[in-house]
Amino acid sequence: MIKALFLMLILGAICGLILGFASKVFHVEVDHRVEEVQAMLPGYNCGGCGYPGCSGMAAALCSGEADISSCKPSKPEQKEAIRQWLKDHPANA
Ligand code: SF4
């Protein structure tokens, strides 16, 4: 019985070390600005911008790959608000 408990303790410690190491190695940095920008887009998910829905467009806008003018359904004031928001919230700020 003691042997089994000791074995489980060792296995738990090894699994914990492996998971801790994996969380460091496979850590993915998330840009929290994407959710904010996505909320400002029309949300039609029409794909007219060339990206897979508004979330893809928001990610591209935050990374600087896309321009908001590609989103035809959004109104001019929405486009200007997004441009201003991205200026006010640059990456790595
Ligand atoms: S064109 Fe605009 S509304 Fe359509 S998916 Fe792209 S960002 Fe969304």
C-alpha cells in the first residue's frame, strides 16, 4: 500500500514537471486587442474583406496586415473609430 502511494506520488510529480515544461515551451502570446477590434467591426462575418470572418479581419488589423477600408459593410465612422483605437492602442503597449 505504501509502495503504491509512493509510486503515485512520483508519477504525479513527473507529470507535473512535464506539464510545467510544456506550458513554457508551447506558450502562445495572445493579442487581447483583437477582441476589442472585433467588437467594433460590423459582425456580419461575410468574408468580403478576404479574411475568414470578422475575427480574422480583427487579427489582421491588429497585426498591421490589413486595412479597415477592406471592410465594405462598416460605416465610415466605424472605420475611423477603429483606426483611432488602433492608433491609441499600439502593439506591445
Ligand atoms: S468584410 Fe467586414 S463584416 Fe465582412 S467579414 Fe470582413 S470585417 Fe466582417
